[in-house]
Amino acid sequence: MSKEERFKDIFSELKSYMTPLEPQLVVKTNEPDNYYLNTHEARADGYVYAFGGVQIKKNYVSYHLMPVYAQPDLLKDVSDNLKKRMQGKSCFNFTKIDEALFAELNQLTKKSFAATQ
């Protein structure tokens, strides 16, 4: 399997963790390599807050989950292995499917969504 095919599979799997949230959020971008959800919250200047997204990059697939940036306590029970996949405060990068880490990330996404409601 080529890197491109592997990354598409990772993207598809990670995107599936956010698509159930679409009815409560706003789809900002939905392309084959870039998917983003916004919240309904906006600042006084009109800036709308992002919830999260998935992007295929050159060397990895990024999973952005903005609530963990705004509420770092959401990460207190996250495994060290998942934390090792973090870049910055709200981005997780992957080069292969890891069922255990993906299941944990899916649960973190649900927990993050609940914390924003």
C-alpha cells in the first residue's frame, strides 16, 4: 500500500469520529484531504471558533481537536502513547492506523464535544 493510500485510510477513519457531530456543529470544509468543523460560537468581531478537523499533510495525517487547547484538563486521562502523537496543544499526527490510539482519540473527541455543550 502506498503512503497516499495509507494516509487516505487514516483520514477516512479519523474523519468518521467527527462526522456524527455535524448536526450540532458547522461543516466548514469537506474535501478529500481536508475536513473541518466549526462551533456555532462566535466572538464579537465575527470570528467563529473551530471544533476540529482532519488534514492529510505531506508526512502525516493531522487530527485537530480544539477543545483540548481551550480546556487542557480534557487531556488529564490521555495515555502517554497518545500524548506522544501530539504536536502543539491540540493536534495529533499519525502515519499509520493504530486501533488502540484511534479508539482513545475517538473517546477524547466525544468527551471534548460534551465539554463544549
